[in-house]
Amino acid sequence: MSKQTLIIIKPDGIQRHLAGEIISRFEKKGFKLVAAKFVQISEALSRKLYAEHKGKPFFEGLAKYLSSSPSLLMVWEAEGIIDMTRKMLGDTFGYDAQPGTIRGDFSCSRGYNLVHGSDSAASAEKEIPLFFGADEIVDYELADSCWLYGRND
Ligand code: IDP
Ligand code: MG
């Protein structure tokens, strides 16, 4: 499971027509999409996803934001996926995030930062089953995988 991460294009990412842009970055990097669904996440499930932030001043607003409009939920797979996706997302607050990252290029907000990505293998292992059953995650080979992970040594 540590080769997989949960990525959510949050309501602002969908409403701002950035889903294609965000997916495209992961596709071009060479990651494998293994699951996807487009749903309006319930407030209860939003609270579960963000349980580590319970009690913080932004927690209630965060649960309302995530459940306010549809999101695109995906599981992406690659060796080292967590570190790579976290770097591609950029720092949490859009106005802090480096240009070249998703948040750095498209968000100037604190809370509305377009995309969620699991922050560790342990988080991914907890988060993915909140949204996907094992039978919804597809096992297949990418035809170009020999070119993605080619080594000269
Ligand atoms: P992350 O998404 O980069 O992992 P976390 O610290 O886990 O960042 O916070 C979860 C989400 O909560 C953020 O993506 C953002 O939407 C929201 N958030 C975090 N800190 C604040 C804050 O200080 N004000 C408003 N929203 C926040
Ligand atoms: Mg987090």
C-alpha cells in the first residue's frame, strides 16, 4: 500500500476547472492511476479524513469546505509516490507554496488549496479505505513502465 496515495481534487479545484490540469501533472510525471470517483464528500467523512486537526480553529470550516461541492477522489501509484506528490502539491498555504507546484501556481489562499495528498504511507493506508473498497482499486500494468523506471546500472 505504501506505493499508493490518496489524492483529492477538492471543491475549489473542481469549481475552478483545474481538474484536468492537476491530473495532467500526475500523468505526465508517470504515475499510474488505479482508482477514481467523483462525489460530494459528506461532512462526516470530511471530519474523518481530517480527524488529526480536530479541535483546531479551522477544523469546522475545513469539514464544511470539503463537503460543500463535489470532489474528484483518486488513488495514484508509483515507487516513492508520497514524497513526489507532496512536493508537487507544494506547501499547505497557496501564498507560501513555491511556483511550479500545484498550490504555488494556482492558489493564493490559506484553506482553499485545491488538492489533498496523503502525507505518509501510514496516512495513505488509513485514508484510501475511507473512500475506496479493495475491489475498486484496479491492478494493471502501464505499457510504458519499462521506460518510466529504466536504469542504466
Ligand atoms: P496539507 O493539506 O498540506 O496536508 P494540513 O496541515 O494537513 O495540510 O491541513 C489540512 C487542510 O486544512 C489544508 O490542506 C487546508 O485546506 C486546511 N488548513 C490547514 N491549516 C489551515 C488554516 O490555518 N486555516 C484554514 N485552513 C487550514
Ligand atoms: Mg495533511
